[in-house]
Amino acid sequence: MRIIRRQLNRPSPGQPDLPEVVQRSFRYEQLTELTLPVAFTLLEGGIVGVIAAKIYEVPPWVLAVITAAPMFGNLSSFFWNQLASARTKVRFTNVVQALTVLCVMAIALAPTNHWGAMLLVASMILSRVLIAGIITVRSVIWSLNYMRAVRARTTGRLQIITSLVTVVISSLLGPLLDADPGSFRWVYLAGAAVGALGIFFFSRVQVVGEKRQRVLERRNQGRQAAGNVGFFQILRQDRRYARYQTAQFLAGFGNMLIEAPLVYLVTRSLGASYTVSIAITMVIPFALSLVTLPVWARYLDRVHVAEFRARQSVLWVASQVLLWMGALWGSLIWIGISRLVMGIARGGGSLAWQLGHNDFARQDQLSAYMGVHVTLTGVRGATAPFVGMLLYLGWADVRWLPDFQGMHGALFLVAAGLSTLSWHGFRRLHQDMQSAVSR
């Protein structure tokens, strides 16, 4: 621990200039990102979906549930916003982190039968509800500790560590499961143990100005109780934010539409191994996100998020068109290329997703704006995977509906169309904001 303390007080090269107390907290956040994501990576849909498809042999609709699980969690964002309001942020987050690690342990103990599959899915859904709480509260910590001019670069460094851990764990997991599928139990138990260490590191983080923030949140609670601030009130009063969320809804729906069909295509239709399946669903996107994230972070620190999204969204369209080509030709290589492009887009998308609301919200409404954003993410994510699987596979013998043979690979073109509309929305918003400034 003495060595760790010395490292905490030593600035790393290229790190944004931060006050001493923030610097120390940032070091503990870095240690958290080296440990806690070991557990959280094992709860990613790309990994759980592959395990469910190949070990538990679940039906397609269960794959849709697993893909949608993070979005069920996002629907709880306003609940977390209310629960965490005016509370000590780090202590609150530690409790939620501990409950999430327990979900990892539950998956490790799930038997390989029908009941085990149910426990797997239930743990996945519950864990993503809990992670949504962590994301909601942590966005406030980042907003208070890191100034706007360095926020993207600072949090980007944390996300680089997270992505690196995710890539390493995902890369190791595939060969382990190819050698012995039953070894996933020991992997999940080990992940829970390392995650517990991450909870300890995060408990050492300090939040600058938290007392003042808690006072502001108490006052904001009073306004909410009086009906002056809320989900629909924010969207009605802030038209630019409403337009931003509309464009983001289209982009998110298009991306979430294809994840469950992609897992089905790779694991069932093309019969890829554990290693190849996890590489396509997890490793490639996270690896490219890791490589490109510093570039995106520097850009986001310089521009408004609307301008950022107007540039970054083009890559979503390209990745989905390439995925359609891979599905059309039954080519894992082309599917892999599409995931490379998707990973580049994801590097910028993850930053904008977590920080974009700060460019619209007042300080006393940071949690509320994040709550709107995360809740809308939950709405699209809780529906898009099911719509995607239905459109991909089709249906038969459904009352009042004609039989439908499914769109199969053409579904990925539909997603590209939605992403194109999204890009146009961000572009128009950026242009209108520029015109308003120049008047």
C-alpha cells in the first residue's frame, strides 16, 4: 500500500493539470478502472450472450433479453437520480458496486439447466439496473471534479483503462471457453474477487464541492416536488436538448436493433467458435475504442457535443453498411471489418454519451439531465433488441398477423437508415446553434 500511495502522488506524463486533491482522487479512480471492470466486463451482453447461446442453448428471444438488459437498467436512471440526490456520492456508489459484484457471483453459481439460464438472465438484468445507478451518480462526480476544458481528456484516460481491461479479459475468455466451457465459473468467481478490490479503491475518491452540490440537489428536490423540474419539463423547456435527444434516440435505436441479431448470426448461423464470437461482439469494438479514444477526447474538449456528434455519427452508418455486406456474403471477415469501424465510432460515442448532457445542463440539474438521457437510452434499448430479432428471424402463426419470413441481413440496412437520419439531426442542430451565435 505504501508503493500505491507514492504512485498516487506522482503525476503521469501527458495528464491534464488538476488540483492536488483531484489528482489524488483521479489516481484512485485509475486503480478502480484497473480492477472493477474485471467483474463488470463479465456482465457485458457480448460475453453473457455467447455463453447463453453456446452453453445454455437459449432460444433467440432470450438473446434479445440479454442484449436489452443494460437498457432495462437505464430505465431506472430517474429512480437512481432521486435516490442518490443530496447523498454522499462515493459511499452511495460503493453500496451499488458491491451489489453488482454479487450478481457476478450468482452467474458463477448458476447450474447449466433451465433454472440456471433463468438465474443467468435475472442476474444480468439486475446487474445492469445497478450499473445504471453507478453511471448516473459517477457522472456527477466527474462533473464536479473535472473542469469542462479537461473533462473529456481526464475521463477519457479512465475509459482507456476500462477498455484495455475489457479487451484483455474478453481476449483471454474466448480461448479458455474453447478449451473448457465449464471454466466460466472460476472466471466469474475470480472476477468478483478482483471487483471487490476495485470497490475499496473507489471508496478513497474525494468529491470537490460535494457539500455545495448536496445543498443544490436538496433545493432542486423542492422544485421537483413543486412540479417545476422533471423529465418532460426538461424536454419542453430546453428545445435544443430535446432535439439532441431525438437524434441520439435514432442513433441508439439503430445500434441496439442489430446487437442480438449479430450474436445469433455469428454463433448460430455462421457457427463461429467462442474465441471468434467474443472477438467480434466484444474484443474488436473495445480495442478500437481504446486506440481512438484519446483523439476523440481532445476533440470533445474543444467543441460542443452537437458538433462532435455531427462528425462522429457518420461512422455508425459506415459500420452498419459493412455489417450488411458481411451478412449478405456470410463473411466473418467483413463482419469483423464492420466492427472495426464500429469500434472507432464507439470510442467517441462512449465519451459523448457520458458527458454530452453537461453542454446543456445547469450545475443544479446535472443529475436530472443525465436522468433524461439515460432513461431515453433505456426506452430504446428495452425495445430495439426484440424488434431486431423479430425483424431478423420473422414469425409464423401469430394471430391477426400474416406470416413473415424475416429480413435477415437487410435488417442491418434499416439500422444504417436510422443512423443516417440521426446524423442529419445532429448536423442540423449544430448548424442552427452556429446561426444563433452569429446573429
